[in-house]
Amino acid sequence: MERSVKLTFAILFFFIGNLLAQEKEVITKEKAISLALEFNYGIKIAENEVEIAENNKGILNSGYLPTLTGRAGAGYDLNDRLTEPEDGEPLQQDGIENNSYNASVNLNYTLFDGLGRLYNYKSLKEEYQLSKLQARETIENTMLQLLAVYYEIARLTENVAVLKDVLETSKDRVTRAQYQFDFGQSNNLAVLNARVDVNNDSVNLLQTRQQLSNTKRDLNVLLDRQMTHKDFSVDTTVSFIPKLQLDSYVADAEVNNVSLLQLDKSLEITAYDIKISKSGYLPTIDLSGSYGWNYNRSAATAFFPGSRQTTDGISGGVSLNWNLFDGGATSLRVQNAKINHENQQLQKKQLSLGIRRDIANALGNYENRLYIYKVQKENVRTNEDNFERSREQFKLGRITSIEFRQAQVNLLDARTSLSLAKYDAKLAELSLLQLTGQLLNVEL
């Protein structure tokens, strides 16, 4: 009977544990990125800007299509007329009505405009490509912000686990110190010191848990999730890109960097601006055509009978307009367009120098943090060994509680420093990937 009761409780606790585990959602890096791409407001705005640019580069905004307009009108006159001939009696006519109706369809088309329309159409296509690069930059910046928050949650999660272990060890130390005091093996000071350490560890754990909760809310904002959303956990595993692969990214950085690619598109746009401005030197040729219908009804007069007249027909024409001199406005536009193009070239040279410097700094920063991470892993192993030996010595009464506490604090510092070094190295790698233009192309 007792055995069956124990079995029943074991099964019950098993199912309760499974239910609690199911309630806590696990957000992987891939899921976080997917949610950000779908719900983040900044990315949505960037995508809408791309859609506007895509509409602008279409045939409907090119100027190549003709315009077709319809017109219609009607007129009505009601007059009184007095006719006084030089010989004869005057003639008075009241309520004379005249009606007129007209309708037409007019077609206009610019056959040639100095090639300005062609270059403007090509420029709009480049602006569309530029808007896609701007959206990519927005996504990259959002990903960096997102992953920084994500890895901060992972770091704080690891710190909470470490502080829980520290607190459990400190509580065990209080129990042991109390036993020793009860049996007269130590004084009450050891008990008080152990309780002070428990209080300090409890406060540290509480503060870290609060930081973790706050950071989770930051992630919810980035993912457009409700603040009341159920609790979640994140993946704390971190992997780094192999050095050879990273070196290849650095070598091709100036080809893939999104800021440099945007300047390349801006250069192409300003080159088209020069050609668009030069189109003002050439004539424009316009075609026009129309179909019209007119109807007029005139009342009778003293000398002519009333009449009705209907006309319809088509007409067409070609016109040439050549602005031989516009006061130098076209020449001025060409000169300014050339200067603007030159400025874009200078900005690219300046940006290229800055990008090379930033990549060198980011690479050095990444290698330095990766080395610190490796050193911290060794430091943790050393402190773990020291802590285990100190615990054994403390149980045997060969070291004081203060010496044991120091070993405990050293291990705590080493483990939290390792966690910080790991995520610092990963964030440094992500910054380097963004500068090389590969942030969206690699598995994170």
C-alpha cells in the first residue's frame, strides 16, 4: 500500500512537472529573428518604403504612357431681341432659345523629350535598389539590437543559475555552522557570518532575477509581444564562426558592406541626374490627336430661319518645342548635378577609409574578447578545483568559514566573468559580421 501511494505521487509530480515545463516557452535565436522580421515596427516601415519605391519604378510613373482626356459641355441661351430696320416697322422677339452641345476625346503623347524621361526611368530603378539596401540596413541594425537583448537574457539566465548554486551552498554552510555551534565546536560568530552571506546571496539573486525580467520585457517590445505574455526562456548555447571563414568575410567586406553599397547606388543615381539635366539642351516633340462632336441649335431671326448644325471629326498634330536659351537655367542644373556626383565620390572614399578602420578595430576587439573568453574558461576550471578542495578542507575543519567564503566568491566571480566574456565575444563577432555585410547570411 505504501509503495503504491509513493508511485502515485511520483506519477503526479511527473505530470505536474511536464505541465510547468510546457507553460514556459523556449524562444530560440531563429524564432526571435523570425518574429522580429514579421512584427517589428521598424522593419515593417522599411518594407513599406521598399514597396513605395517599387511602385515608383513602374511603367505608370515612367512618363512613357500617353494621356487621354474626355471633355463635354452644354450651353443654353434665352434672349429677347428687338430688330429696328431703317425702313419698316420694328420687330420684337421674346424668348429666343439657343442650345449647344459638345464632346471630345483628346490624346497627347510626348514622342521625344531629350532623353530625360529615359534616364529618369533608369534612376527610379536605382532608387528602388537603394531602398532595398536601406531596408537591409534597418534589418541588420534591428538584428544587432535584438541579439544584444537576447544574449543579455541568456547571460542573466546563467547568472541566476550560478547564484542559486551559491545560495544553496551558503544555506548549507549556515546549517553546518549551527550544528558546530550547538555541539560547541565553534562560536556564534561563524553562524552570524554564514547568515550574513546567505542574506547577501539572496539579495544578489533577487536583483539578478529582476534584471532578467526587465530584459525579457525589452525583448517582448522588439518582437511586438504583449507585456502580459507568459514567461519564456532562451537558448544559452553560443557558437563562433571558424577563423578561415571569418577571414574570407573580412577580405570581401568592401564589396558587401551595406553602407558602401548604398553609396554605389547613390553614385549611379547622381550620374543619371547629370544626364537628366542635359536633356534640357534638346528639343521635345509632342503628338496630339482628338475626336470631337458639336451640336448647335439657333432660333429664327427676322431675316434668317432657325437652324440646327451637327459636326464631328478627328484632328491630329505634331509640335516641336526647343528652348534655345533659358537664361542659363539648364547649364546651372548640369553644373550642380556634376558637383553633387563628385561629392558622392568623395563621400565613398571617405566612407571606405572609415569602414576599413572600423573592420580592423572590430576584428581586433573580437579576437581580444575571444582570447579573454578562453582565459576565463581556464580560470573557471581552476576556481572550481580550488572550491572543491576548499569545501573538503572546510568540512574537515582545516580552514575557516572566511577562507571557504573567499573560495566561493572567487568561483562566483569566475563563472559570471566567463558568462560575460562569452556573450561579449559573440556580440563583437556580430558587429564584425555586420561591417563585412554577412550578418544576414550566416547561421547565428
